[in-house]
Amino acid sequence: MKSDAYQDRAEAFAAGLMVQAAWPILLLAAALMAAPIIGAVAGPQATPISAAAWLIAAASAAATLAYSALLVFDALLFRLMASHASEAAAGAAVDEVLARMRLKPPSAGGRSLDRRMAGTHRLLARQRIAIGLFGAASLVAAFI
């Protein structure tokens, strides 16, 4: 793979991750601001199902925020990768940062950009599941 293409791909992926980290936070903030209005329209809900749904919504909102923070961290790592001339040097730099932070043990062999992206895609899927669970639990809590 050409060096410029590798750097462009890593930088574009990092930019996409920043967007993926930001929009759920904005959605959660909008839902938080809309909660009093929805509560006034729907009326007080004091059922055990409603209480459980609010707890699930709160837990999934916290999980969504945690996944967003992890995505910002990953985006910064991909930006670090994009700043290196070769994929091997970039992978070594990221592995060194993770080892210094004691997040991962020093590895014998580096992972490719595609494998690192695949790991981040799994994180994105978990974030989307959490935001979907938040939406479903919020609807149940507000209207049941």
C-alpha cells in the first residue's frame, strides 16, 4: 500500500470516529432536555416496568457515553498512526503508547491497519446497541 494512501485512510477513519463519538452525546443531551416535556405530556408513570425501563435507559446512556469516550481515544490513536510514514512504524508507535499507558502488554508483532479498524468497528457496533437500548428503554419508560 502506498504511504500516502495509508495515511489518508487512517486520517479519514479518525475523522469518522470523531463524528461517531459526538452524535450520540448530542442525542443523549437532547433526550435529557426533552425528558421533562415528555414527562409532562405522558403523565407520571409509577409502575415497576417504567422504573426498570428508566434504570435500563440510564445504564445504557452511561454505556453510550463510555463507548463515545473510547472512540475518541481510538480516533486519537488513528491520528497518531496517520502521522507516521509507514504502517509498520505507525503500528509500533501505537503499541508503544498503549504499553506505556499499561493498557496492553508489549506485543511481539504489530497488527495491521485493517485489523485495528476491525476492532474499532466492533466498538462502534457496541455503541450503536447501547444507543438503541437507550432509545427503546426511554420510550417504554415514558409511555408505559
